[in-house]
Amino acid sequence: MIRRVIVSGNSMFPTILPGDRLLVVGRKVRAGDLAALRDPREPDRVMVKRVVAVEGTTGAVAVAGDNPDASTDSRHFGSVPRHLVVGRVRWRYWPQDRRGRLR
């Protein structure tokens, strides 16, 4: 399944900027991937973070923002349960001048 995400914060600066529109695919993530996940404190909110580690037995993920001063991430709320992972961020489709694959 492919999902769309619109970024609203600075936690992933400079990799991803507010207003970027992203495509999210699959659900399997590994360390180093950009992932969309439901905020464990507010499950209706989707956020984008970098996967720092995947716990082998539970599949829970530890995540961090590329801009730690502006990021609320696993340092604040711990590992995110596997069922809250929406998927791996693969492509920025907007804005036009920065569209392309994300790694």
C-alpha cells in the first residue's frame, strides 16, 4: 500500500523540510531508513523519523529526528511498537525542485 504524508515540522531538517510531500510504502523498516509512524502519545498524528534500531524480538523501533534540537523522538517516548509503524518513506514528490528518492 502507498500512503502520502505532508511534513509540518523541522525535526528532520535538513533532509526533509516543512511542506514536503512524501510517499510511504510497505511496513518493514530497518536501521537507517526514514519511517512514517504514528505518534505513540497521540496515535492520530503521523510523524517522520529516522530508524535508529529495530528490536529483534518485538520489532519495536527506536527513532530519532535528524535535527535533535527540534525533535521529539525515542529519547522522549522510548521505542515505538511495531504496529504503529506506517511504513518506509521512499519518495518526495513535492516541491518539484527537490522531488526524488529518499534514503
